[in-house]
Amino acid sequence: MRARLKILFLLLPAFAHAQQTLPDSIVNAYKNARDDSARYVTTMQAYLYFEEINRDSALYYADRVVSLSKKNNKPLLTARSLASKGYQLTGMGRYAEALDCLIHAFGIAQDKRNASNSWFINRQSTPEKTRLLMVALIHHMFGILMERTQNTDQMIFHFKEARRIAKSIDNPMRVMLADMNLGNDYIDLKKIDSALIFESEAQALNIKTQEKKYTGYIMSVLGDIALKKADKATAKQYYHEGVRAAIEQKNISSLTRNYLKLTNVYLNENDGDSSLYFAKKTLETFKTLGPTMSQQLNIGVAYQNLYQSYKLRKQQDSAFKYAGLAIAAKDSIFRIRVASLAQFQNASFQEQLRFQDFQKERLASQTRVKTYSLLAGAGVFLVIALILYRNNRQKHKANQVLENTLTDLRSTQTQLIQSEKMASLGELTAGIAHEIQNPLNFVNNFSEVNTELIEEMQQEIERGDLAEVKAIAVDIYENEQKINMHGKRADSIVKGMLQHSQSASGAKEPTSINALADEYLRLSYHGLRAKDKSFNAELVTNFDEKLPKVNVIPQDMGRVLLNLFNNAFYAVNQKQKITGPGYRPEVSVTTSSETGHVTIKVKDNGTGIPDAIKEKIMQPFYTTKPTGEGTGLGLSLTYDMVVKGHGGSIQVNSKEGEGSEFIISIPFK
């Protein structure tokens, strides 16, 4: 009884806080719960209510169901609860924590011994089917995590595994959810026909199962497909249907997605009034999801759309306001995302690092054994020498023993040297094996999946379901393509492990450097102004009006200019704080054309760069800014985009205390 009261007191503050939003039925059900089984049900209902409405509240209730299931030793419920927690952590951008939850959940669900120890998950199913349902759910959550961390092959693999397992246990709802995500992912992969196949199946299953929670999301993906097929009217119809469905189901995630899509459509149509309406709606709904990394990123997108909408309506003051807020939000989320992805990568390789530590310890142990063997051999030699010295009468026999012993020692020495060589070769082999492990894993995974798909195809052929046979055939073909691709990748790694290649992103197009520099100069200035209202600086532009258009990648060159302007404004702002009222901050940009080149000069009268660090400023992760204010990647990326991306050059002139000038030269062709 005391244990029950303790849990009740732990949860009552949260229910009291949530009474304004949780339905009375859930609150009352919890108050009337007489055991932990009933408490688990009501707490999970609270989680599901907040699942797509507010990440913080959903995470709170996910933690509670994890505690309840662990306390009562219910492994499958623990796995299910950890999967829910991992989903919320993924949505909040806490990828390393999400990965830890999902790995733990997967380990529990994969153990067949846990199938029979559960409360209720699905009373109308067998224990084994219930366990497989949990495995499918966790694969699905893994797919979402891989999508957020841009691991495309793993994303597709996990969603297809979730779909395959769900079909094997005849669970149409989980098939629908997998199809829903696969449709969206194939759009990103520019495979529109495959996207349409999966999303149409998701729509059909959505109607069949009457699971309306994600109808809004499905409508938005169908809208995206229609837009890719240049059918704007149908796309807008789907988006509006998605808005209505999301409002009806109180699915804030789906609602914001449809609002965002409608904003982009109307922006492309230059309809400032409609785009402004939906941009405001997008910002309003984003703010309700909680202070997560994804929410910050989405708010940055909303600010950008508001800036463009006000610009269409020629409301310049409002446009500049939201332009500054957009830049501030994007810079902030860039730093957070870099840190979060770094934590995720670190977590992903912890098991491998532990294995490497084990290997090092094993090698150290082998070295000790070899040392002891040598010492033992030396001891034997000394003993024999002593016997020979003290037993001169047995000289002949002793000499023979000594000769045999020396022969054995030489053999042992040769074997030890060969063992050492093999150990070195083993280390090299381990390094190569590590490099090719990922492509080989893909080959194995997709081969196993194809084996199962072929069995399913044979069953569907016997049933006469031609549509499903075609869908399976598409999967088999795509998996074979991936097997081939990763096999070639492994082959190329073995042949040349030290060769690295980079593929350029984006396409070059004729671009007005003057317009690009002017736009990013002002965006950078207003971005800093959005952070510090007291900051002011004089902006000076000296543009060559006869400057020809230059073939560049506009996004990359824009980022180059933005980095230089941000650094310039940072430098003059720091000097203003030190110098006082008599100092007038100034940042200028000058363009000119010389023989076959366009020159861009960005100059400031800020703090300047000390001679001692001029050689380091282009190095990755080198920064003079305080912790949290800079990643040290800005000038490094700038250098790569100018020199490697455009065949240009970048030069720095600076004097400490007086200012700096960055000179970029880009060839015409």
C-alpha cells in the first residue's frame, strides 16, 4: 500500500499540472487506479495524448511508464516504454540519448524469453506475436532516428524491416506507419514512383484501420508527391485536407507540417497575403511543441518564411526584423546540431571502442606471455651453464644437452619473431576489416532481407496477389542495387584505403555578385542587431556596376559572404565594447573585375588578427571566440568553398588593433 501511495504522489503533481489539457477521463482513471497495471495504462494514455502535441510532457510520461514497467519486471513493456522515450528524445534532437534507449529496448525485445512476461500489450495475440510487434515498433523508431541523423541506408533498412515484420504478424496499423514514412523518404531520394506506391498503400490502410491520428501527415506527403508531379492544385487540396485532419486529431506535428507546406506553395505563387497567414500559423504551432532542437530549427524556418512573406507585401521593416531572427535562430541551431550529432556519433561507436580496448589488453597480455617465455628460456640456459660448470666429467653429455637447448631457443625465438609479425599483420587486417565492416553489414542485411522477400513473393504468387508481388519485386530490385553498390564500395576500400574523393554539391549558375553581397551584408547586420539592439555600424558598399555575372554556386558563395560579414561585425562589436563612444564601427564590401577574375573585398576597422594566429585561422575547429560562441568551422568552410569549390583564392590582410581585410578572387569561367 505504501509503494502505491509513493507512486501516486510522484505522479499527482504532473496530473495536476496537466488537468488543463489532459482529458478528464484520463485524470479520473488514474485517480481510480488500484494497481500498477491500471496505472501503467492511464500513464501510457497520457503519453499518447501528448505524443504529437508537446515533447516535454510526452517525455515526462514516457519516463513514468519506463519506471512502472521496470519496477514490476515487465520486460516487453519496458522495451515499449523505452521506444516511446527514444522517439521523444529523437524529436528533441537528443540523438545520443535516443540511441541508448533504442539499443536497450531492442536487446530486450529480441530475447524470446521475454515474450511471456507481460501484462496485456495485446491480449488477443500470442506472446510471440506481441514480442515481434515490439521489434517492429523499435525498428520503426530506429528508422526515424536514422532519418534525423541523415543515415539514409539505415533509415530505409529499419523502416522496411518494421514493415516486413508487421506484415508477417498481420498488423496493418504498423504497416501503415512504415509505408507513411517510406513514402516521405523516397521523395527525398527523388524516387517519386516508389514514394507514391508506399504512400497510397498507407492511405488505403489508414482508411481500413480507421487510425486517424496520422491522416494529416499522410495527406501532407501525398501533397508533396503531387507537387513533385507539378500538380499544384491537387497538392494544395491535400495540404488543406491535412490541416483539417490534424486539427480534428489534435496532432500538432502534422498540423505544423501542413501549414509549412501551404506557406511554401503560396510563397512560390507570390501570394503574400496567403503565405503570411500560413507562416504565422506555422510559427504559432511550432511554439507549442516545446523548447527542443527541432522546434528551434523549425522556428528558424518560420522566421525565414515570415521574412519572405513580408518582403512580398513590401513591408520592409517587418521583413528585416524576421530576417535577423531567422539568421540568429539558424546560427544557434547549427551549433546545437553539431554538438548533438557529435554525441550521437560518439555513442554509436562506444561498443566498437570497448572492443578495441579489449583487443589492446589482449595484445598486451600476449606480449607479457612472450616476455615471460624469453625469461624462462634464459633461466633454463643459465641452469644448463651452471650444470656444465659444476659437472665437468659429464661435459660431452652436457654439451649435447646445451646444443639441443640452444636449438630449441633459436626455434622459439624464430617463432616469437614470426608471432610478432603476425600480430602486426593482424592489427593492419583489423584496420581494413573495420573500414569495410559497414558495407559488408549492408550486403549481409540486404541479402537476408531478400531471402525473406523471395519467400514472401512465392507465397503471394500462390495467392495470386499480383500487386503485392510487384511491390516485393521493387524491394528486391532496390536491395540488389544496394548490395551491388556496397560490394563495390568494399572493393574500392581494399584497393585504395588512403584515397579520398569529394563530390561537389549544388549547381553553378550565372550570379550577380553585387546583389549577393548586398543581400548578405544586410542580412548579417540585421542578424547581429536582432541579438544586440544597442549595436550599430556603418555599412559601406563599393560595387563595380559593370561587373559581369559569374558562374558560382549561389548557396555556397552566400555562405562564404555571410561568414566573412559575421566575423567583421563581431570584430567591430568587440572593439566598440573596449574603445567606447568615440569609436565608429564600419564594415565595407568592394567588388571589382580584373583579368579573368572577380574580386570581393570585405573590410572592417575592428580588433584585427594577431600575427601569431594568422596561419591558424583557416584550420578546422580553430576559434578565438569564447566557448559556445563559435565552432571554428566558418573560415575553414569558407576556404574550401572558395578554393576547392570555385577554383578561387582567399587572402587576409590584417593589423592587430586596426582591422582586417579578406580578399576573395573568383575566375569568370
